[in-house]
Amino acid sequence: MALSWTCKPFSGLTAAELYQALQLRSEVFVIEQQCIYLDPDGLDPQAWHLSGRNDGRLQAYLRLLPPGLKSEEPVIGRVVTAPAARGGGLGRQLLVQALVECEKLWPGRALFLSAQAHLQSFYGGLGFVPVSEQYVEDGIAHVDMRRPGI
């Protein structure tokens, strides 16, 4: 699937782009994964938003938090792919694009993310290493991971 990628600050998002991102996040995190929590956590206005679209339809999304906001490193979070678009390597494409964008925004910096534990080897294949024991967040096992800077 050939996607068109954009990475924008919150102020650069259109109302439709923001709505689509919040809708996809809710569809997956709240409905599919049954995590009842307030997804818009107040950090989106300070984040960069990476979106992958096919024919204008949002297929993949994540947000990038700048250093010092939630961690000393930039944080990759809210990683999500549309359910109908899964199984073809889209998650990897999304993360590779995120690494490219992080290098543009914060050259040479280490990166941090909180991974669902069953995805630890996926993120490990992209250079992330575990930096915590497993813990449960919203009923799902997670592990903190860090990708060293250059």
C-alpha cells in the first residue's frame, strides 16, 4: 500500500485531520482494545502528528512528543494502524517514517516509547531496547523501550 506521509505540528492540522486522528485512536484504543480512558490527554497541542494516508483515508498515525514534555527524550506514542490496513507491514512503515521525522526534528537524539509487551520484538527490530520491567497500563502489559541516539 503506497501511502502519502505528513508530519505536522498541532497548529498545522486541519479540523478534519485532527478529527480523523482522534477517531482512529478511539476506534483502536478505546473500542478494539477496550481501554476506557481519556485519549486526548492535553499533550497533543505540543506534539508533532505523523499520518499516512491512502486516497485521503487515514491508515496509520502516531504522535511525537518533544524532549522534556513527558521524558528527557522525544517520545513516540499513540502508534496506530487502521484495522482494515493491517497485515502488510504498515506498522513497520509507520515506525521507519517516524525515525526519519525524529532525526529531522531532533538530530542524534535517543528516542523513548512505551510498547505493548507483545510488540517488544517488533520495536527491537527497529533498534529499541527494553529499559523497564513489564507493567500493566489500562489492562495491557507494557514495557518501556529506548532507542539510543547517534
